[in-house]
Amino acid sequence: MTTPGKIMRTRHGAAPGAARARRWLAVAGSGLVLAGTAALGGAAMGVGATAAAEPEVRTPGLDEVLTPYVQSTFTDGRMATPGEVIDGLRATDAFYAEPPLTGTEAPGTLLKWKPVQVQFGGVRPGNLDAYKIMYVTRGVQEQPVISTGIVMIPAGESGAADPSALIGYQEANDSVGAGCHPSTQWTGGDQIDPAAHSALGPLAQMFSKSMAVVISDVGNDADPSPHGVFAGQFSGRANLDGIRAALQVPDADLPADIPIGLFGIAGGGVGAATAAEIQPRYAPELDVRAAVLEGMVVDQRNFMRVADGSVGSGFAFANLLGLEPWYPEMKIDEKLTPLGRQIADFYRTQCQLSYFSMPFVPLHLLFTSGLDPADIPDFQHAYDDNVLGRSAPDAKVLITSCGADDSPMSLVPAKDSRELAEKYRAGGTDVTYAPSDCSMEKLLSDPYGWGTDLFGMQTVDWLAATVE
């Protein structure tokens, strides 16, 4: 086992009694069990299971997740009051009101920030500082747009933050609707979102290793318009500009030369991979040393072919809706049947949990042409524009995804990840390819290993060793 993280000092008041501490740890444990046993948002995108043979890419033990630091966040934190729980669920934070842009703002410009209390599952953890941020990024056509996000920084032994690295984390967040994104999830809203539950384990590991994290909402979380979360050409920029903005938060006091890593899974893996590819030219001043890419859609067209009519049909349909805001030539509504239009109108307002509602539906039945969405002509540019592997990252890269197409959860062809690794290597990138076991046999025989690796927890040791 690796060395546990530092024991952090109380920052939010006196520690509660032992009984209450045990109860909070039970809450944490139940969240991790949920992350470890349920095939949630990441599973719908085809991520997988057992760790690779390399010693640094392996399933972590439970003691490496529920470390002394993680325990301290409960013993030094507290349960939210009923009023705080209700306030967290309200989507009324005035912070999301956008100031007008002049159009001259540099990418990554911090527009506003405020300290916030992390709140999840009714728990307000101690020893963890957090800030909501609003910043300028660039859209697919390089136009200035606004995104929000959240920065979380674990406390050091002195009680002050002393992070070893800053991770641009992109969740398996596939929500097209508003109020569903990380800055809301981690401050008490959208508490049943699979993306947040899948992030519990990796975040616990990162915080235990003194890593700060910035998670972009990939757009303004309160914007009622459909969110273009599936466009890697947008989410990659939003990731890098979120890192730039986090470095400007005065109270966070993050060093300008802090080592930086990227971590993305499923839908977030597309953005993290794009960020790694474009970083040398888009954000060359950032010291990006490593990128973990798990279970991402390498080729949108291939994903549509495999996911259509599968357990992930709803996610495939949402994928189209999450591309259209940046590719209006798709004109999806004009192509849908009346039933397809009703589903689209509903999905555009929803968080990703709703996308589990349409398994095994052949999507061609929702289009008047009867065509498979992978073959609709107006969709081809969006697919082509978001294929991964168009340039090789300078940072070291770890790719992990299903090693074989041997599970109903294998919605991304295994060969796509293998081919991406080879493309990066051919371009000079130092690549570690660590395929994982997505099989039902693995799920039944080792649910802990299957579940923890499902969400990328086997990669955090590699990330820490590579980025620092």
C-alpha cells in the first residue's frame, strides 16, 4: 500500500464526538461503495475495471482511499443543517449572473470568485477550502464565452493550503441541462448526479496526496440554454482556462509555476484529451506534466454506432444534443419525429441521471429519415471536429479503457483507445496504455476492483508520481 496522506488540522471548528465521526465515515463509505459498485455515468461511456500489470497502475486498497486525511474531513467537519441542505438544492445563486464581455478578454481571465463551503450528501467536510469561479474561455470558433467552475484545495499540516500540484479534473458529467454541473454538485445541489458520485474516490485520493483540483462546469452552470458539454473543442479549452483562472484566485494563493495534471473520464475524458492535445499551443505557459484519460469517446461517430440501441442509447442521444450548441448546422429538431422532438426537448433540460431512461432504443426510430445518427450528413462535421488524436500532447499520458469489447458496458470500441495511444506515441508523446477489465465476470468476482477502477482510482498513483 502507498503511504497515507497527511493528517490535516481542524479548520472548521472543534471535532465532533466519536459516534458522530463514525456516522459521517459511514456516509463516506456508502458513497464510495456506490461509486465502486454502480455502473453510472462513466459506465455508460464504456470505462472499465482491473488495473494493468504495471505497479503504478493498480487498484487501490480501501485504506488508500479512506486515508487519515479523508477521515479528518469528517471528524473536523459537520453535518449540514436542514436549512443549509435546502439552500444547497436551490438553483438561485446570484454568483452565476454574467457580466457583459467586451470581447477583448484574454482566455482564462477570472471575472469573479467567491469562497464556498463544500457540501455533499449532507456533509460539510473540514480541511478543504473551495471557491466558485467565473472566467472567460473560448468556444469552438474561438469566440469569447463564459464558464464557471469550482476550485478545491486540501489543507496542509499547518492549517494552510500547501498543494503539491493542481489537477484540471473533468468529471463524467454528461448533463445538457442547467444546474447539473460541478460547482453546484459540490456545494449541495444535484446530489444524485452519477458524475459526482463517481468522482468521490478519485478526489479523496487526490486530496490525500495534497493535490488541489479545479473542475470546470464547461459553460455557465446556470445558463438555461442547452450545454455543449460533448464538444471536446470547447471542453478542452474550458479545462485549460479554468486552470488559468484558478491560479488568479487571490485567497487560493496557488503558485504560478505549480505542476499541473489533467484528469478526465468518460465525457470528461474527451475534454481532458483535447486539453492535452491543444495545450502546447493554446496554453504553453502552463506546466502540464501528465494527463489521465479514461473511457473517453475517441471518435464520436464510432461511439454512436456502438451505443445506438444499447444500454447507453439515452447517452448517445444526449451526446448529439450536447454537440449541437456548437454545431448548429446539425439542425436536430428538423430531423426528429414528433416523439423524438419530445424526448429532445426534455433531455435538453435534464441532468444526466435522466439519460438512463432510454436503454436499448434504436435511435434511427427517432429520426424521420430512418438513418442511423452516425450516418446523418449534417452531423459529420461535428464528429470529425472532435476526433481525438489530431496532435500529440507534450505531457505524459496514461490511457485506460476497456481492453476488450466483452461487456454490455463496453460502448466505446476498445481498438479506438489502442489506436489513440499509438497515434500519440507516433507523435512523440510518452504514453502508458493500461487496459482494464470490463467483463461481467470481473464485476461478479471482484466488484470492488471493478468499481474502483471504473472511475479511474487505479490511475491516481501514476498521476501523482508523474505530475510532481
